[in-house]
Amino acid sequence: MMAMTDGRLHMTGRLAVIGGGRMGEAIVAGLLSAGALELSDIVVAEPSEDRRTVLEETYGVNCVARSADAAENAMIVLLAVKPQAIDAVVAQIAGKSGAAMVVSIAAGVTCARLESMLPAQ
């Protein structure tokens, strides 16, 4: 759920950020600095152990190696991966994302393409 209080956006529920690269990191940093989410409500899936360490040490967020682990029990799944990785990532989360809203910031990836790869809700 999202709500506007004191002119600021606040979200309740778990956000899974799939991809801890520059874009994923920027979104996490922005949400935390705006106070829109609590640390405990964010999990980042990132295959690179070095990037996970950077994100954990810099922002204090929980990081996991597997996309499916991050997507499980998430309210929103944010796909912050390169377009060529979308098919593989969506295949990994398809059975774990439940009723989560899946959002992609990957260039050229349409909603119709995502819908065709995810189970019907």
C-alpha cells in the first residue's frame, strides 16, 4: 500500500528489487532517503557477492543472491536488470511472485511482454 502523508510518499509492504546495479541502487537510495520505506521492507536480489556487500554496507538493506528468494512474499517486485536478462529473471520469479505487482525499468520491455511471461493473477 502507498499513502501520501506530510507531502511524502510512504509505502507499506515488502519491496523486492531484482538487480543491485546502478539503477537498482539509485532507487533503493532514493526510497530510503525519502523515508518512503523502512530497511526491513526492502530486499535486493543481486548475483554478485561484491555488489551485495556494497549494498548491505552502504544502505543496510537485506540482500540475497537469488531473485526467487527476494520475490517471495513481496508486495512489489521491481525488475532493475538489463533488458537481455528479463526473460531469465522473470522465469525465476514467476512461481514466487504470487499476487505482487511486477514493475520493470528495463528499456524496451513492455507490460504485454511481462504479462505473457507471468502467471495470471
